[in-house]
Amino acid sequence: MSDTNTADEEGIRPGEIAMDLPEEFDAGVYFIGRIRTPWASRKECPHRGEIDGPVCTIEVDPRWQAALEGIEGRERLLVLYWMGLARRDIVLQRPRRKDRLAGAFALRSPVRPNPIAAAVVRLEAVEGRFLKVRGLDCVDGTALVDIKPEFSPAERKCDEAEGP
């Protein structure tokens, strides 16, 4: 029995569609740090981070350290990171272990035009410009794009009442 989900030498699975990428970028991004995890390769990474998974370290570049002011009181953070090892040209994908095709925007796959991943993590500790967190699923050294507080519904109401 053959595996109809096996990728060819270019990494394309049966039925997938790749496209030509635009010649130029529309915007620029500043990487604000790096993420340190126990995983050296994509194959080692969990499919999705677990909030009780291993402690990982977010290293914020020293020039952005002041932007962490007030973060120590947060329980959860939304972390955006750049999945730089992912392909960017496959628009119709066949997820592993699935017999159906789906568009990149219908999946959480890192294979997408802009390989930006998002994870809600639990903040364990703040040590200067280093954040100890649980809930990530990326390769060691992944570029950090942004950090935002994740508010509970009660915190959102309180924050909205206080204004900007």
C-alpha cells in the first residue's frame, strides 16, 4: 500500500499547489529577539505548544528591553514569531495524516506566504530581558516578532473601562 501523502523531492504532497512568490516585499519587520527551546529541528517540535509544556526562554534584544516594563504581572502572553524554516509558496496543502486538501489560510501550518506563528504562552518568570514561558512549539533560535498581553474576559472589561 503506498502512502498518498508522501512528498516528492521538492516537498510537495499529491494535490498540493505551489505558486510563484512576489518579487518584492510590501513591508519590513524588526525581529525583537530570539526564542530558546529544547528543539533543534522542525521534526522535534511539538505539533502545538502545551501550556504545561517545557519552559522556554524568550530573549528580548537589549534595545527593546524597556518595552517589557509592566509585563511581569501578566499571566499569559501572545507571542508572534517567524517560522523562517517554512516554505512560503504552497497555497493548497495536504496536512500530514489527512486525506483532504486545505488552503493555507484554513490551516495553522507554518507553510504560508508570511510564516508568522502565534502562541498563547504562560509567563513563568521575568529575568531582565529574558522571559521564561510555557506553551511554545518552535525550533531553538526562532526569530521573535512581537509580544502582547493576553487578557482574560474580566481583564478586557477592566482595561476597556480605564481607556488608553
